[in-house]
Amino acid sequence: MNNLATKKDQIYKAALKAFSQNEFSEARMDDIAEMASVAKGTLYYHFKTKEELFLYVMEKGMDKFLKKIDDVTQSNLSRDHMLYGLLKVHLEFFAEEKEFCQLLVNKAWGSQNLHPQVQKITTRYFEKVEAFFGLLQKEGFINSTVDIPTLASSLFGMILFTALRQIECGKEVNTREIRWSLRMLCNGVIKAGEFDQKIQ
């Protein structure tokens, strides 16, 4: 990684921390530069405004999330293992990226004028997951009466808020008990029957 890329990564990590811990209006570019151990000129070289930086943080975090989802949905796993893998990868990501999890829930919309741009970023997640669920529904694996957008939204909210509650309580996010509970909740939409009981 070259020096510019290293500096940008430092800025990303500092900005993610700043935006996840503060309201958008309270996060200051000067503080982010200090947290990233870069000069203010370096920060403004990469990002002209706080809004631009916020959207970069959201975009990069979402890119990492979607890459993990692709690793599961584009794999050669069986459908039940794939669906369980999707639940598991959500928990693993939120366990590893606690600050991004907090940002999604608490601060994801930034300032009012950022709402349309942030919505475009989060829409990428829903389009990908809905396409996957739609495929499973066409194959008869998901009950035909299930509304796919509702299923995708429910999955996201269910796992995200479970992870957030664990994070806020200082507890582990990705536990066997949580994975099992989420599996049981998803059994209601699985037409082919319950998940393989051997999946851990």
C-alpha cells in the first residue's frame, strides 16, 4: 500500500470512529485529522467536505459488507447452508465492524441533505439480498407467499439490532445461541423444511 493509500485508510478509520460516536453535526474535520494522525491539508486533499468524507465512509463500509455477502451467495454451498451462511456472515461482519454497525443504526443518515445519497448506498444492500431471496423463491426454497422486500428488510433489522444490543451491552455478537435463534426465526419462510440440524 502506497503512502497516499495508507493515509486515506487512516482517515477512513478515524472518520468511522468519529461518525459512529458523534452526531454528524458534532463530528469535526479537524478532530478527524488529529485522530488519523494526518495534517489537515492531507485530509482536505482527499476529501473537500465533511459530507464527502461521510459518504466515503458509508460506501467503503458497504463495499466490505457486500463482498462478504457475495462470498456466500456466489459459493457452491447447498441452499440451506447458503441461507444459514448469509445469517452467519451478517453476524460476523457486525462483530468485526462494530463501529459501522453503530453508524448504520444511529448516525447513518448524516445531515438532512445527505439522505438521498445514503439511501442509494443502503439500497445496494437490499437489491443484492432481494435478488438472492427472489432466486431462492423461484427455486421453491422460500415460500411463494413471502414478500421478498419485507423478508430482506426484516432480516437486516433483526440481525442489525440484535448485534447492536450485544455491542451496547459489551457482549459477544456472533454466538452459537444467537445464530441458532436466527435460524429458528427464519424457518417460517423456508418451504423446503427446516434448516439442516447439523449446521452449526
